[in-house]
Amino acid sequence: MSLLNYLAALFFGVLFVASFALGNDAGLFVNLVGLSIVISGTLGATFLSYPVGDIRSALFVARNSYTRKLPTEHEIINSLLDMAVRSRYQGMLALEELEDQTTISFLRSALGMLVDGYRPAEVQEILSTEMHYFRQRRAQHEKLFRHMARLAPAFGVAGSVVGLIGMLTGIGEPEIIISTIPIALTSTLYGIVLGNFLLMPVAENIHAKTEKELMLQMLISDGVLAILQEQHNTIKLTKKLESFLTPSGRTDASPSLLEIRDRYQALRGKTMTEDDPRAPAGAVAGQAKRS
């Protein structure tokens, strides 16, 4: 979520609430009895439907879906290209340093398997299994909020029924009828707003963030397998990884690729000079260029 998303949501949320206050009797939209029926009924039914641990996990995931910023595809591609060149010139064990530096848990797990010498088939199976269960867990969290979004309007109707019953018991007594009409009408309103303005957007945001993370995981998986299978040609690797990007975004990765290659060509030239001090500088530069 970007800052523009939050500002737009805040603006239209305030506009939505203010529209109720434009009438002459804005206080009629506030009814604590109807609100209590909707919220208590929705939460009670939720706790009867899911274990407390699942509800806590869903709330944690919902919070992270709005607060945690994911890396971009370009950042992942540049990291994978860095790994490819580093493993080519320094070997797989050189990736252990990157494993300690990365903050992406999926990439850290993949790097750990590269350093530990897993075979490509084993890496692919483990990463695919991890992606599968990641999707299953997120689907369960998303389902919880969708379930709550269905419950809220239902309990809004229940509140309306409570208000109608109160109206029937007060036939002939205008004071009772006047006091129960707001319960009957506002309960349905609260249920609809709670379900469609809060709970359903949270479920959709979890779904969108999950799809984004799965795409990044697929990108990491394909890149790591290519490195493990010794596909060190950075041009071919770049073309493969850029297939995850939109056509308009595929030109931004080239400068980063050139910087990575230049940096490691210089590193290789420096290493060759240290190993053989008698080697002419021009010869070393020529060998680095041919690599």
C-alpha cells in the first residue's frame, strides 16, 4: 500500500461519514444498541468458527499486509544477478555472506540450500512445497475475514428484527415505537458498512499481497535454480527473470546488470593481480573483459 492509497481511503472515508451528517438529524444514525448487536454478534460467531490462534494469526497478517513493504521485482532481479556473478567468480560458498545480509526469508532459505549443496531437484521440491503451504495459510486468513464480512450484515438484520419486535410490543405507545425504530434501521446499516467498508477490503488486501509475494517467490525460485544449474550467462538470466516484469518495466534492469558485471570483472582482475603480481595490467584487463 502506498501513501496515496491511505490518503484516498482517508478522504473518501471522511466524505462517507460526513454524508450522514448533512441531514438535519445526524444523531439518528448513532445507535449504540444496534452497533453492539452487530459487533458482538460478528465477533462471537467468529470465535465459535475459528480457534483463537487462527484469529490472532489473521490479525497479524492483516496488519502486515498494510504496514510491511515488499521488495520490488527489480530489487529481486538485481540480487539474483549479483548472486549469479558472485557464485561464478567466487563459488557457491561466497553466497553465505549474502544469506546473512538478506531480509527476505524465502531468499534466505534458498541461499541456505545453495550453500549447503542441495541438488536442483531437492531445491525445487522444497521451495515449491514452501510456496504451496504459504498460499494455504494465507487463504485461511483471507477466508476468516470474508467469513466475518458475511456475518456482519446478517447480524445487522438480526438487530433490525430486534427493533421490529420492540416496535410491535409498543403498539399504542409512541415513546416505545420511537425508541426502537433507530435500532431496526441502524443495525442493518452498521452491518453493511462493517462488512463492506472494513472486513471485505482487509480480505482483498490480504489476497492481493499474497499474490504479489507468490510472484516474488516464483521469481526467486527460478533465479536460484538457474544459478544452481550453473547458468552464469547474466544476459540470458536477465532475459529469463525479466519475463516476470511488465513490458514497460523491462528496460530499467539493464544499468544495474552492467554495474554488477563491471564490479565483479574488476574484482576478478584484482584477484588475478594478487595471485600473479608479474601479470601485466593490460593482460589482466583483457582477460576480465573477455569474461
